[in-house]
Amino acid sequence: MSSVVTEPLTENTGTGEQERLPVLLRLLLSNEFGLLALIVVAAAIFATALPGFTSPFSLFTLSRQIGIDTMIGLAMMAVIVSGGLDLSVGAIGASSAMAFGYFAERLGLPLAAAIPFTLALGALLGGINGAVVVRSGVHSFIITLASMSIFFGVMIYLTKAQAFNGLPADVTAFGRMKVLGSVSALLVVTLAVCGGLTVLYRLTRLGREILAAGANPRAAELSGVPVGRTVIICHMLTGALAALAGLMLTARTGAAVPSMAGHLGQDWLLPAFLAPVLGGTLLTGGRVSVIGTLLGATFVTVITSGLLLMRVSEFWVQAFLGFMLLAAVLIDRARHTILKARGMV
Amino acid sequence: MDKRFGMQLLDNDWAGPALISLAAILVISALQPSFLTPFNILVLLSAIAVNMVIALGQLVIVGVGQMNLALGSLGGLVGVCFVGAIEVLGVPTPLAVLMGLSIGVLAGMANGYVIARTGISAFIITLASLQIFKGINLGITKAQPFYGVPDVVKQFGNTAVIGPIPWLIAPMLIAALGLWYLFRRLRIGRYILSMGGNRQAAELSGIDTVGTVIWAHAISGLLAAAAGMMLVARLQIGQPTIGDDWLISSFAAPVIGGAALSGGHVSVAGTFFGVVIIAIITQALVLFSIDPFVVQIVLGSLILWAVGINRFREWRFAKMATAGA
């Protein structure tokens, strides 16, 4: 595999390598600031050009989509930080959501029990991925390629590809709930998770161990970090967040649908990588940006809905998102080169 | 080497998968006599032909130590462009085939160029191009199939040369022998494998790594295009969903065939038997009327199993090497 630049770039690694740069300059050069500026510009253009863009309904669907796409992005980010990846996020998300349908509709469990069970199942599936990756020493790409096929196959086999349409009314109601005027309650869930993850990576010992193990597994191992256990925890976190994203999609649709993430869950792959990569999470591991992932998903959602409002066919929007991923990694690459040439990294 | 000939044979990448294929054929035909009827063999060989070309498209990239997620979406794009050119633009069929293959090569070269020049991982670049090719495909077709497949193409995809041997085997043979020759005899094949084996060493010994990566992706694109058009011939329709389900099987067959996913080590014959195993299992599930979705579970398990076997062989070779030294 070709290598991606491995140096941590900004303050988020928590290692303080950027101390010699002035705070303001660091902020202006960060991915997050660039994204924020892009979002503001894009939103301003769409808001003036497209009257429907700022309607309460549009703002509601926008915030709902940002909530879901960010959660999918966070799920992938949680494993990218370990230097691996998880192709099975979509399969885990769909499988967990279907399990939720089974718990809540068929078994009639209260939501207070069904939701934790669902998240635990997601974590379990992720944990299986992580354990196999660690025990076999094979790259997570091939392990999760296999498990995406297995998880999805088992789910379709068990559910006979039938949706759960009779979920408790609370689920649909939550999907429609608005706070502060027209903001979707789903976005609030996502913001809460963003807060939790920020605390995890910045303030806890486990978070520091995850970052250290992702940046340099050998060095981390030598300094006493249990790298194998850390990798498994990353995969479990990915599984739980994917399950949560599946639940949020279920709340939006009002039903648990087996095809919610496409064939084998492949439809989640692009949003899963687009948001973290736009947000500056390094694919080689060791650096995360929770806020960057949130902003990345926001940018993608704003652009997508703007284009759709301009009556661009959704198919061409798909192609456009591919170009956007390409542009994001190329710009990131160029930024590294420039910063390096000036001796700023 | 004082080992017995039989043991040497078993050390080949393809020996294990070949034995399993044979055993599977024996067991299934004993349980279900209709398995070996000429018609069923024709169907089986057609599936093997298409899936082998798909697997070879991934094998080249695995050889250079990368991965190509865009294989399926490029195959689908070429498939609909091929039929679209004939139906809408009235392009003669041979010219349309040529055009389809050129699209594949050019798109593959574009992938290879971006990967090699930027050094960004092939995973992320081909994820982006997967989305781009799929978007263009759906933008052209509006998710509706093209129906204007010429009769000659339909016949090519659904008739036999002799007995139960379908015409589709011809492009498969060309692709397989071509790749085998490429890896064994041609300089570019050696470059691909040495780059996959040890990129830095390859670079230091003066191999043009950028050119090698572009070549590998161009070949992969060519094979994806060929497989896309073969599927059009077999399905008799320009389906925009062609290629959606190539991802898992394109990796499964090379891995079952003993390819190292870290690159540098591939086996065309092993991949062939990997494809055969997958085809037999898929057919068997249909014959015994088992839920077709079980195929997904079996495919995933096969990958894990093959990865385990490959790890074990690596470990054994490493032990033999240290014992010999």
C-alpha cells in the first residue's frame, strides 16, 4: 500500500507538537477552519439563490441528514484512528437496526431495553472484527470484507429480507421531533456523541492510548500500551456507533428496512470515509478530529441538498460526491506539502 | 529438494483449491445427479468465465500490493456505455466493443495515475472513482436498463462452441493466458510483482514505479470492461446494476487461490480454482434450493478460511526457510 503522510498536523493529537506556531495561525491553517469557511460560503450562496433552502422543513431535513451522516462518519473514524478500517459498518448498522426491529416489535421489549441491546450487538459485531484482526494479524480490509458479507448474509437469512414496519410509535415520533424551532432531535443525539468522543480522545487515558497505538503501534507497545486490546476497543466503538447510525436511520424511516445501507451495506462506505477524510482524520491512524468529521458531514449535506434543490439529478450528485472525496484528499496532500516546504510541520 | 513429487505438487498455490474443487464436484454430483447435465455445465462454465475475468482484474492490483474498489462500478459503466452506444448512437458492435475496452483502459490509467503520482492510498482513490463511475452510469441510464443488445452479442453470451463449452470461455482463456504470460515472461509483470513484494527495493533497483502502477490499473480496467460486456452478453440487457456485487467475489477468488494481499505473490491458476469453488458452491445452493443469501455467508467464510490457510502456509515456509538456513 502506498503511504500517506503520517505526521500529525494540528493540535488534536494532544501531543502539543505545534506549540511553536501562533494559536491564531494554527487555527486558520486547520482543516476545521477551512471547512467551516466553505460551509458558510456554500450555505450563504444557496440561501440567497434558492428560496427553499432556509425553509423550516429544509432546515429540519438538513439537520437530520447531518446527524445521520456524521454518525456514520464517526463510526468509521473510530476505527481509522487505529490505522485500520471497517468495510462492514453498513452491514453492522443494518443488522443492528433489524435486531432492534426484532427486539422492539416481535419481542415487545421496551425501548429502554431494546436500544442498549442493539448498541451492544453492534459493539459485539465490531468486537468480533477487532478480535479476528488482532489474532490473525491480517489487515482489517480483508477481514471486514469477509465479515460484511457474513453479517449481511446472516441478517438477510434471519429476516427473510422483510422489514419491521410495526415499530413503537415513539421511534417514529423521535425521528420527527424538533428542538429549537426546526432542528432535528437526531442531530442532538449526534452532538452528544461528538461531545462524548471528544472527552474520550482528549481527556481519558484510554483515548490517549488509542491515539498512541494508532500513531505508532510498536512505540506504544514498548511504552506499555496494550495495543491489541486497544484495536479491539476501536472496532467495538465503530460497531456501537454504526448500530446507533442504523437506529437513527430507523427512526427517520419509521421502519427497520434490511436494504437501508444498500447491498451488503456498501452504500455507507462513501459517507463513512468522506466525512472523516474531509475533516482531517489521517487514514494511517493516530489522529482524529471529531469536530472535523461533524463539519465534513455538514459540508457534504449542505452541498448535496443545495444541488438537489437546484434540480441536479441525484445520480449526478453521486458522481459529484466522488469528485469531492478525490478533491479532499488531493487538497489535504497539497496542504501538507506546502506546510512542509515552509517548515511549519 | 529431496521432497517427493506429490508433496511438491501440493506446495503449489493451486493444488489445494483444485483438490477442493474436485471433491466438491464429486460430492455434489453424487447427491444431485442433475449437477453434471450438459445444460448445467454450460451455465456453470458461463458463470466461471465471467467471474474469472473479474477476479483477474482484481488479481493484477493485488499483485502490485493495492486494491481496486472501483472494479465493479467501472465494469457496470462500460456495460451500459457499450449497449448505449449501439442502441442510441448506432455504433457498429465491433467498434462498440473496442470503445468499451478503451473506456476501461483509460479509466484504469486515470486511477493508476492519481494513485502513483500523489501517493494517496489506492483504497481511498478507488473509493472515490467507484462513486464517480457509478454516478456517471446512473446519470446516463437514469437507473433504467438499455434493452438494445444486438443478437450477435446475445448469442455470444448464451450459446455453446461445442458441447457444454460456452463462447464466453474464449475471452476468459485469452485473459487468463495473457495474464499468466505477463506475470511469467514480461518485464511489466515482474515489475508489478517486485513492486508488490517490496516497493522500496523495487524503487531503489530503478523500476519505474509510477509507470508500473499505471500499467497495473490499466490492465485491471481492461479486464473490468471485458467482464462488464461479457455480463451484458450473458444477461442480454444493459443493466445499470452490473458490477454492484463484484467486490466480495473479486477478492475472494484470488485469496482462495493463494494470493498474498500485501502484494508480490499471485497465482492465475489458483485464482481459477478459487472462481471454480465459488461457482460450484453458488450452483449447489441453487440445486439444493437453499436461500440464495446464504451465498454471502459462505463467501465471507471462504475468505476467512483462505486467509487462515495462507497464513499457515506463510508460517510453514518461514519455518522451513529458517530450518534450511
